[in-house]
Amino acid sequence: MSASVSNESKEQKTRGRTVRQSNITAARAIADAVRTSLGPKGMDKMIVSASGDVIITNDGATIVKRMQVQHAAAQMMVDLSNSQDVEAGDGTTSVVVIAGALLAAAEGLLNKGIHPQVVANAFSLAVNKAESILTDMAIPIDLDDRESLLKNAVTSLNSKVSRASRIPCGVDRAYDDSAFVGGFSELSPTCSNCRRRGVESDRPSNGN
């Protein structure tokens, strides 16, 4: 009887390790798929739907939404990206890449025989430490300091605009226009997105 119980226990442990490994592999596959699209030098992805529609984008949220994901753990990565998009409107690729890196680190710890609960508790402690470090690193921003706000906006949007322009539509005008309010109201003739929409700007186009 004891031998039978022992064998069942071993089978459960083996099955548990297999399931964990499968979950980590599936989730990391999603992270690897969007990793190369991260940042201002990130590469675009071409996505072809079942109906033959083609989408070219480097937006992490769009990439994961268009994936036909079947695995439950991989679907959690998609949900993570969608939640980030809803809550912050940005960082959809970053959260997936970070989650993939954390899973890779956890996989190494699990392979060393560390219990999953210990790894989970360590991540909880790491969250508190990370928040403390980020708070210490943070630079206070005065909401009345318009120049600093614009610099932050340019940095944030650097990966969202045409590489040929490098400056979002209207941001360069905003530096000189004291009456600029309500976002990027002017379209740049150097921006490929503006040219595709057939919109011309009244701003000089450097003599062209």
C-alpha cells in the first residue's frame, strides 16, 4: 500500500513540474514574439490574419491581440498587455517582456529545486524593493514647467512615430507656439502618417 502511495506522489510531482514547464514555455513564447518590437529601434511585425488581411505594426498591444492564442498561460500574457493598455495606454510591450524575463528567472530557480511558493514569496518581496528603488530614483516634475513636460512627451512618443521624422506631429511647433494647447494639433509634412492621410501643414517644410 505504501509503495502505491509513493508512486502516486511521484507521478503527481512529475505532472506538476511538466505543467509548470509548459506554462512557462508558452508564456515566454509570447514575450519572445514581441521582444524585438520594443523601443525606438524596435522592428515592425507583419501579421497575416486567416482571411488574408495584413497588418504591419510594432505596437505590443496590437501584436498580442492579433495572435490566435490557445494556451491558458499564454492567454494570461495577452490579458496582461490588454490590462496595461487600458490602465496606462502605454508600456504594453514592456510588461510582456518583463514578465517573460521574470518567468525565465523563475524557471532557473525551479530547476534548482526551489519550491514554487518560495519563488512567489521572493517576487512579492522584490516588488516592495523595486517600488522603493524607483521612488528614490524618481525626479519630481512641476506641472507648470511646460518645457519639461514636452521633453517627457517627446521621449515617450519616440517609438510611436515615423523614424524619418523622429518628432511627433506638432511637437516641434509646440516648442515655439505659446498658444499651443490641447495636444498635438498640427500635422507635420515630414511625417509619413500625415502624408498617407493626404493632410498638408501650413508649417514650412524646410524649403521643399
